[in-house]
Amino acid sequence: MELTERFPRETGRNYALRMLKENIISLELAPESLISEAELAAELGLSRTPVREALIELDKVQIIKIVPQKRTMVAPINYDLVDEACFMRNTLERELVRLVCRYTNETGLFRLEENVRLQQFYLKQSDFRKLMQLDDNFHAILFEVAQKPQVYRLLQDITIHFDRVRWMALESVKELKIVQDHEQILEALRTRDAGQAEALMQKHLSRYKFDATAIREKFPQYFH
């Protein structure tokens, strides 16, 4: 696993949960990888209780499979759950960009523009980890501008299924359209064209369907 430092005031449970999510999304913990609660606790420098709590939390959203007294493993990718996660994001974020067109100001637009410029840079560097972080941040900024930051936080549990496929697309799709999508969405927001922004967001969040063939060809072993 790749570990980062624990945030100030971050609980052991939340730290374990964050590290598990990040490593599952980035395939450091690949589908069907076995997880030892004791070994994970030692690696994170935690007791077993917060690690167990984090694993149970991920089991609830079907990203971890716990078979009591037998094994704990990373769940294979289930495209039904990916579709469900995308449905939720699509439903919310199409309305979200309409709200952004209404509420955005120069500060909000500047934050989005700065984010897209960094995406362009890291795309040229083929730094997919940084690009993924910036992609997440672009959408987080939209929720903040629309005054719905709590909704974004609530989305994180189910969208991990979608996030794994997004990571695979970064590594397997030859002509990535992520940054181009964000550039076009930003332009629609800048001109406050709510209809165009909604259409572009729907296209952006549905792109995984177009990328499915390339993803499955590169990672056939990861799917349920």
C-alpha cells in the first residue's frame, strides 16, 4: 500500500478508511486482494479496532467482502454498482451545474480555471494520480460554488465503485477526454449556459461507458 501522513485531528478510523479507499481506487489494493486486519493495523500504526471499523464500513458499500472467520478481500468490480454510482452522480451533477450557472462568481470561476490549467499540465506529464486528484477537486469546487458541499461528502461512499473505473480509464484509454470535458464545462459555466453545461456534464459522466471496452481489455481479471 501507498501511505500518506495522517491529517491533524484525523481519527484512526477515518485515516484507515481514507488509506483503504485511496489504495483500492488506485489498484494498489487490486480486486480480490486479501487483507489481513492485523497486518493492516501494523502498517498504519493503529490498533485493530479502527481498522476493523473501516473495513466494516467498506463492506457495507460492497467495496470490501468480509467472510467472518475466513477472509477479508477487496471486491471485484461490479459494473451494476458502477452504473448505480454513475446514475447518482449524473442525476445530481446535471442539476448542480445549473445551480453553478446561477451562483458562480469571479472567485468560483478563477478556482475552476486554475484547476483546469493544472489538469492540462499534469496530463502532458502523464501524472495520472495527480490528474485524478484534480478531477475530484474540479467536481468538489462545483459543489462548493453551488453551496452543496455536504452533498459531495455524502456521495463519496458509493462513488468509489465509479472511481476505480475512472482510474482504469486513465491507464488504458489512449485518447483521454477528461481535461477537454472540463474545459468545455467551464466555458459553458463562464457564459452561464445552463442547458449546455448540463448536456456536457451528462456526456462527461457517461464517458466510462464508451471506455468500457478498452478498460476490460487491459484489466479483464478485475471484473465480477
